Amino acid sequence: MNTLLRTPRLLIEPPMTIAAANAWATLEERQRAETFGSERRRREFLTWRAIIRRELGHDIRIAYNEVGAPVLPDGEAFIAVAHCADRVAVCLSPNRCAVDIECADRDFTRAASRFLTPSETVLADDPHWPGFVWCAKETLYKYAGRRNLDFRENLRIVSADLAAGRIIGRIGDEPPLELAARCIDGCLVTAIL
């Protein structure tokens, strides 16, 4: 358990300007951001680091684990990050966490057969349901912390109550996990906090 956080937090913000985010970035992070081809990608990369340091302290070190997920190697807290065109989502938690965010107007129907099973299709009649399932499975994938999980076979949604903001999912035969599910600022967000 960490020493900085007692309760989990989910922060969703628009990407910062490069100048604002650079104030929180290390020299190495600023140099790495410069290698990205798009300004949007640079802003996302720097913004989530800025949010973490703004919330937890300017000296927080950020690294990556063996599967490429960001971690705080000194054990200050658990972190999870995601981004879409207009928002950056950051989870800060005393426990393992995961998050995904997608634009609510994204069309998930073309790819639905690759991630949405027939039994999952009937769990909700919300027009955003395919997007919520995608986000939930991305969140489960990140939470699992391992590669090569199939979105239809290994990651399953077993129930949903979108009015209550809750989806229940499973990673393989592991115990069920509760995911928060919300539509915020035109974005679909799911998180395990």
C-alpha cells in the first residue's frame, strides 16, 4: 500500500498545452515527446505525466513495467492512464487500477464482431453499449497486466447496470470485477478503481 493516497481518484481532463505540461515533465520526457509525429500525441503524453505530478508531487518518478504499462516504481501509488481525441484519463489509487476512455461518437459497430459476444450484446439497450463494452474490455485487459488475451474469449462482460454506472466483467475464470462506467464530457469511461 502507498503512502500518498487513501482513496482512489479518477481525473479526466483535456490535454494541456505543451508549455503547461512541460513544466511538470523531466528533460527525458520532453525529449521523448519531441520524437512523436503529432502535437496531439505529444500533448497526451505530457499531460498525463503532468496530472500525476500535480496530484502526487513534482518529484514522482514514472516508469514502465514489463508489459509497457506506466507505474510508479517507488510504490507511492498505483496509476493507470488512457486518452482519446479530446480527453486524458488518469486513475490514482492505493490499489491496482485500470482505465479506458473513448469518444462517445466513435462508431464501434464495424469492429463489434471482434470483441462483442451475442450474450454481451443483450445486456443493455443503450446506443453506447458497444462502446462501453470496448472500454470495459480494454480496462480489463490493462488490469490483467498480461499480453495475448482475446477480447471475446478471455475478457467477458457478465452484467451491466448503466443507470447505476456499473459493469461487471471477468478475466478468464478469475473472480468478477466491478467497473465504474460513465459518459463524461462526450466520452465513454470505464475504470477499475
